[in-house]
Amino acid sequence: MNFKHALSIAVVSAVAGAFAGGAYVAHRAPAVPTRDARPPAAETDANAHRANGAQPHSPYPDYLSLGGDAPVSFESLRQRASRDPAFLQSLLQRFRNETDPAARGELLSLLNAVSGEEVLRFALSLSASTRAQDERDGLALLGAYSMDRAEVRQTLLAKLEQGGDPQRRTELVAMLTPATLPSEDAAPVVAQLAALARDPDPALRAQAVLQLAQWDDSEQTEDLLHRAILDPSAPVRASAIAGVQGSRLRSDRLKEALLDIAADPASSAADRGAATFALQDFRLNRAEYGIWRRAQAQADADSGEGG
């Protein structure tokens, strides 16, 4: 997948997630004491964190208070938990007993960053809980693990098969990040996504279509993408077009559907622009190229008006 494809899918995935009501595994922002300046030790920790190659846009906070007054470097805690099993166990125990939402959110972020086998076992036990909060936290921790882990994959699929609230299922589908797997292991994921791509709920359809295009390039997926491009729901159409961009699926009927959208003045500017973008990866004859050029000029004009 090239950069353009990855960027398109990332953008549409964010839109679909917003339409669904938010990401299921989003980290809660920890409470940080309000201060005019960080203490010298904390500033030193921050400099060390950057010097160690930390990314400037890390999803994790720089400091944790964990219910105390003095902030502690997130990275120093992560490193200690990674190398000290006893300290990690103390964090897991504290998480079990913690009732303060801010401290619990900070611990969740820390454990997510540590990951490893102990955290995975803990996450699986939480996700199996009948207590809603424990299940949510367990699933949030599972978000740190790849779908090539059978136990993670099977947990998510089992919860999807339970049915229930469409928003919750949409959030679970968003966790099914594609991974390199034997086709036999990927087959249950593909089957579940294909079924959900036909769901009555548009947000769930949108997320399932987007994920399915990344997991599978079979004739079945081509058929579902074609249906989704013609879907009455705008998020589903956007996911389908992004799915085409991010997959290896290229067929005459997908091209024709995209050309129809790109050339139709009744289509939304967003749909026309996305379809025009996607058509760059198709082989076009002279007449089709003319349609694309006109659509591209209109997309440029729409973009200029929007700016």
C-alpha cells in the first residue's frame, strides 16, 4: 500500500469513527496538575525522553500524577514496568483497585504502552468480565496488540458475534486492524466483515467496508465495494471509495461507478472529489480520461471555493 492509499484510508477511517460516535479504545486524557512551570526534575525527564527518540506526537502524556501531587515522567514509568515484573504487577493490582477515573485513565495509558504478555493476559481477563467498565478497559488494552495474535482476534470476533448495540460493534470492527496472516486464519475475520458490510446500520456498514477492503481482495469484496459505492449513506460511500484506493481491487464496474459519481453534478463535492482521486489508479481510455479531466477540474474548483 502506498502513502496516498494509506492516507486516504486513515482520513476516511477517522470520519467513519466520528460518525459512529468516537473510537472505542481512545485514551482518556489524564489530569495534570496546573502549574506555572514544570519542576526541574520533570523538565530533565522530558529532555531525556526526547533524547531517547520519543516521537513528538506520542498518544501518551509526558507525565502522570497517578493520584499524587508530583508529576512523574511517563517514559520512566514505562521503562521501569517493562523491566521490573514486580513493579508491573503492582501497577496491575493498583488498576484493579483504583476507583478514581483520572488515575485509572492514566494507568490504562501506561499499561497500554508497556504491553507484553502479562498485560495481554490481564487485558483478556478484563475483556471477559461481565462488568461493563472492566470489559471496556480490557478491550482498550487489547488495542495495543496485533491481529496476528489469535487470542486477540478471537476475542474481538466473539464479541462481534454476540450482536448488540451497533455503535459498540462499529467500535469493535475498527479494532480489526489488518495484519499479515495465513489465509485460513484471516478467513473468519473476512467472513465477519463481509456480513457486517450488509448490516442495516450505516455507521457499522461504513467501518466494515473500510476494513474488509484492507483484509481481502476477493470477488466477494469487489462486489461489496461496488454495492457500497452506490450506498445511500455518505459515510458508506466514502469508506467504499477509500477502500478501493487502499486495495488492489480494480474492475470495470468499479471504474464505471466511480466515473458516474465523478461526472454527476448531483453528487456531493466530497463524493466527486474522492471518486476523481480514486480513478487515478485505473487504466482509462480516451473518453474516460476526458471525463476524469473535467471531474478533476471541478474538484480543483470545489477545493478552491472551500479554501
